[in-house]
Amino acid sequence: MIDQDQVQRLIGRDAYGSDGDKIGRVGQVFLDDQTGRPDFATVNTGLFGMSESFVPLVEAMLTDAGLSVPFTKERVKDAPNVSPDDGHLSEEDEQLLFEYYGLGYAARAERHRDDSGNAGDDVVGRDTSGPTTDQAMTRSEERLDVGTQRQEAGRVRLRKYVETEQVQTTVPVQRERAVVEREPITDANIDAATSGPEISEEEHEVVLHEEKPVVGTHTEPVERVRLGKEQRTDEETVSGEVRKERIETDGDIDSK
């Protein structure tokens, strides 16, 4: 049975019939005007889900897969077309739907009795227990509904700053040095060698050069850096408590 706490989790979930076939996606949930409990849900059916069918939630259950209803897919698709007035189903529409699904108003009265604590003496219920139910009872179990929610885990900034480091490198440099060159007097150079006075003093100066290292800097781009995101999937183990109904017998039981 669906309660008020599960209403929001119904919207958008897949609905499955008693034969296990997927019927469609849950669109809306209609609450009982007197008790506030969920009475009906609309399920998108037909080609491309363009149609909506009403299905009662009296004996429906919310499972891990979605909404499970005790009706076949074809029965839900062929449900009578009703038009809610301002988001409410009229009593005539409710009676029409209950009768179509074979529930009648007995199921509705049973739900009212669960909330108000009383009901008419002539009502035969269809729920799990009580003096006016049939010879069978339904055993229910809670299922653990697990999902995820997205939240901010942190912030990362891309920041650029300048640092100074010492760099050493080797640079080849050239230097000039004086070298004394001697050559013998020959017929080719005798005129230049004897053009001056025979005996004299003379001084000749040669300018020497050398290279010195010069240090400077220039800027050039080396790479582009951007901040991106990648998604990684991890597995986490969660746990929770669920309740299960147990059925036992009192009295003498014939095991044959």
C-alpha cells in the first residue's frame, strides 16, 4: 500500500503490471479528499506515452523497480477515460474506476476505516487484516530504496604566479692575442724592408679585441593550461533497517 511519504517518489517512476510488463511512467498522483492518502495514479500509456490511464493505489506497492500494481498492462490501458475537475476526481469517476478494476467502494471504505478507525458494518474489506476481511491476508515487506543526490564537493581554482630561478649555461667567447711573426728577406719583400732608414727606432701598436658574455631575457609561450573535469564512478556500501511482516498460526493445524 502506498502512503503519503511515498507520493513524491512515485512521480516519474515506471509502473509495472501483475504480469511483470512495464505499463508506462507515473504522471500524477491523486489524494483522497478526506484522508489525504493516495487513491489513484495516472500512467502514461499508448503510442509514445501520449495517453494517460488511471490506476488505483489500494493494493499497489513501491519497489526498487518502480510502482507495482495488481493489474495487467492491458487492463490498465483499457481503463475508462475520466477528466479530473481542478485536480480532483468526482465521486462518479472514482466509483467508475473502482468498479472497472473490480474493487468497488469496499476498498475505499476500508482505507477510510484505516484512517478514521470506523466503517459501516456491511462493508467487506479487501486489505490485509481485520474481522471483516476474507480468509486470506497479505504479508508485506519494506524494501530499501537507494538513490543518489548531487551536491558540491569542493572548488578548484587555476592560478598563475611568477617564480625566479638561477640558470647557468656555457657560452663560447673569442679573444685576440698578439703573435710575433717573422719572415725572411726575399726578392719579393726586399723593397718594403729597406724603404726606411738603415738604422732607426720604431714602435708599432696593434689593437686586441675580445668577446664578453651578455645576459638578457626574452619571453616566449611554452604551453597552455586549462582546468577541466572528469567523472569517476566509485562504489559505496549503504545500509538501512527494513521491516518485514511475519505470519504464524495459533491453534491446532492439520499438516496433511
